[in-house]
Amino acid sequence: MKEGVRSVVEPPLRWLGERFLTLAEALGQVTKLFRQTITWLYKVEARNVMAQMVEIGVRSFPVTSLTSLFTGMVLALQTGFSFRKVFNEPLYIGSVVGLSLVKELGPVLTAVVVAGRVGASIAAELGTMKVTEQLDALYTLGTHPVRYLAVPRFIACVTMVPLLTVYADSIGVLGGFFVAFVRHGVPSSVFWDEIRLIKLHECYHGLIKSIAFAVIIVVTACYKGFTCGEGAEGVGRATTSAVVVSMVLILVSDYFLSAALVALGIGR
Amino acid sequence: MIRVEQLYKSFGPKPVLQGVNLEILDGETLTVIGGSGCGKSVLIKHLVGLLRPERGQIMVDGVDITRLTEQELTKVQGRFGYLFQGGALFDSLTVGENVAFGIRHLKPMPQFLLERRVSETLAMVGLSGVEPLKPAALSGGMRKRVGLARAIAYAPRYILYDEPTTGLDPIMADVINELILDLQRRLKTTAIVVTHDMKSAYKVSNRLAMLYEGRIIQVGSPEEIQHTTNPVVRQFITGSSVGPIKVPMAGPMSGKSQ
Ligand SMILES: Nc1ncnc2c1ncn2[C@@H]1O[C@H](COP(=O)(O)OP(=O)(O)O)[C@@H](O)[C@H]1O
Ligand SMILES: [Mg+2]
């Protein structure tokens, strides 16, 4: 009888325990990776940082432009229709489009796009290097993989993602203006007056979040790459999981970050 | 001098090293022989601190490197050159940058000297004019030789060769053998070679050590090994499928067993 109870209870408990241990270990390793990255920030080769900035930032401009342009346009389209229903005319399109983009959609969409594009490529590149012993080779040649690989990517991500976000906000607002003006007949002075009402601290709200998202993307991708499993299969799994994990973390942390920032009076 | 004492390492439930004892004298070339997957690479990765053992000591010039922090290890690693089994060239860098990498980070020198050293080292492994190429443009054998050039470019005291001749044609293999001998004669480097190519092992080694089931079962000069009475070593060096070494056979019952 006792044995029967045990055989029923033990497997799920064991499973939970193992999950918990794995998670705790991963958290520990991520913390270590983050700490090492920060300590080596100043000892980085400018050449490597530049290369990564081009790779992460400049090459992300086209896809960011497209996503934010259409997001701004659809926001204006939908707001116009909804507010027509309520107020009988398309009011507040500028405010809605501007604020949603600057505080939420700009940072989040940019981060999600970068996570898909850059997070995946970082995880795949570092994972391949791990599998082909290039990370070991770095050690034996007097450099630490975190210092040589993670730090330049970290700096590039943390500077380029906020820049991309500002750019995405602007493109989105332009798209919104276009639809508001052409489709809903909102006068341009009305639209831009509403945009001008956006406060600086509301912009900071979005920018601070985008920096946090950049950290999430680059640390997740580097961690997944460095801990990649064997062979091509391992690289594939590391890549997928880097993208999925960072996207989930971005969306979940977005809520808590927004709440915290608003509590601090930034972007209320 | 390097001394390995009672080294134990397992991956998960799978024991790989089970009490390895081995001494590498200054200036000698010691070859570790053993079947594929017996842990030869794992053993030499321990010598440079790429892997940490569960138990045991590795004394390098009187210091136990298993107890060093990562920063302290970096200094020790500068004394080692490592030729990886697959070359492990950085594929985002050119061949020239690959060979220069160790010098840049371990023994910085002016650019013109660096360039000369790089082309000299490449010439030593029988390559020239390949500096601007990317590793992807090279054949497997060339990649291995570039890997070798990268490992010896900064004149390390100890060189670890992980299967230096595997995958090369017989002539190129002999070029590499000569190179290992030459480095030992001219630079007095201490070398540890890991291989299952017996021809190369006899040619380059002062001593051979056989790794089997996680332990070193015999150490001796090439002659001693050739005339061994140990049945396991005998079987390995003669390359026979009949004998005490268990050969995992492919078949419906294989897979997870063994
Ligand atoms: N990082 C690792 N994780 C898990 N198992 C490993 C790892 N490295 C090596 N092994 C296992 O250890 C054994 C010995 O590997 P290795 O030293 O590469 O063999 P070889 O003698 O052919 O060089 C193999 O069975 C391999 O699967
Ligand atoms: Mg090996």
C-alpha cells in the first residue's frame, strides 16, 4: 500500500525537483555571464563593437521600418473607426497613435523583431562556435569567450535597440499621420498638436524599457549559444529556444517594468 | 613538467577518466594512444583547464591547475599551444588573423613583426599566401595545418596535438610528423600527442601511453610498446578485431547498451 502511494507521488515530485534545480542552475549561470560581461565592458576592442553594431543595428533597419510603419498605420485606421463610433468623428488619433507607439508598441515590437533576427543569429553563431570547439580555442589563445564575443554584442545591442526604437516610433507616427490624414481626413495641424503633447518622461518610459529588452535579448542569446548542446541539432535547439525565451521574457517583463516605471512617476 | 595524478572525470552517469596517472617530462614528446571515444581529448582538455576534473591533481610546473581561478588559468594557458581535432579555426576571421590571434592576445608585438611571424609560421606547415583566405575556403587538411600554425605561432612551452594526422593524406601526415619532431629539436617544446595513428605515434614519440577504460594501462618507449606482453595494448597496436578489447558491434541489439 505504502509502496503504491510512493510510486504515484514520487515521479511528479522528482520531475518538479529536477525542473527547479535546472532552473536554479540556469539562473546562476546567467547571473555569472551578466556579471562577467559588465566587468569586461571597458576592455573591449572597438573594432568588434563596430562590427556588431552594423550587424545588429544597421541590418535591422529595413525590417523595423516595415513593422513600425504598418503598426502606426493600422493603429490610426482602427482608432479612427472606433472613435467615430463613439464620438461620431475621428478624435484623438494623434494621441492614441503617438502614446501607444512611444510607450508600448515601439519598444516591444522593435525588441520582438530584434529578438527574432539578432537573438537567433547570436545564438546560432555562438552555438556553432561551441560545437566546433572555437570557444575552447579562444580560451587556449588567451581570451575569454565572454570578453571576446559577449561583450561586443552586449554593447551593440544595448545601444542599437533604443536607437532602433526611437526610429521605429518616428516611422510609426508618420504612418499613423498618413492614414489619419488620407483615410480619416484629420487636419495635419490637429494631428501634430496632439503628438507635441507627448511628454519627455513618456518617451523615457519607452526608452528605459527598450534598454531592458536589449539586455534580455543579448544575455539570453549568448547564454543559449554558450550552453549549446552537441551537433547541428544542439545549435538548432539553442537558436529556437533563444528566440522563444527572449520573446516571452520581453512580453512578461514589459508589464512589470511598465507598472514599476509608472509607480516611479515615469510615463504616468 | 606536467604530472597528472588520480584524475577522475565523468559526464553525467558516464565515467570517462577513472584515475589517470601520467607524467610528461620536459622536452619529451609523449603520445597517448587509445580507441575512439576512450577519452583522449577529454584528458588533454584537462591539461589546459578547459575541463575540470571531479577528483585528482594536474601539476603544471609545480602548480595544481585544478585549483586555479579562471583568471589565474589564463596565465597558464599562455604556456600551451593546442591543436584541436577539427582545427577549430575562427571562421569569421581570415587565416592570417587566426594565426596571429594567439600572439595578439598572449605576446603582443609590432604589426610588421607579427605579419612576418604569421607568414613564417604558415610556411613551416607548408602553406603560403593563404593569409587573406577565410577558413571555409580551405580543405580539411589545410584547416588542420592552419590550426597547427595558430597553436605554435606564439612559441608555447607545451604543445598539445589532438589527432594531428587524422584525415590527412599519408604524405601530408608525414610532413606534420616531421614538423612535430622539428619543433621538439629546435624549440625544445614539450609535446603531448593524442592519436590512434600508430605509424605517426612510433615516429614522433619518446614515450607512448595507452589509455584504456579510463586509465593509463601502459607507458613505455616505442620499442617497449611494440614488444608489449599486455594483451590489450597488443591488440590495439596490431589493429586486430580479435582480442580482449570489446568492439561495439552494430546490430539490432546495440544502441543504448555498452
Ligand atoms: N562535453 C562533453 N559532454 C558529454 N560527454 C562528453 C563530452 N566530451 C566528451 N564526452 C564523452 O566522453 C567520451 C570521450 O570523448 P573523447 O575524449 O572526445 O574521445 P576520443 O578519445 O575519441 O578523443 C565520449 O564518449 C564522449 O561522448
Ligand atoms: Mg578526440
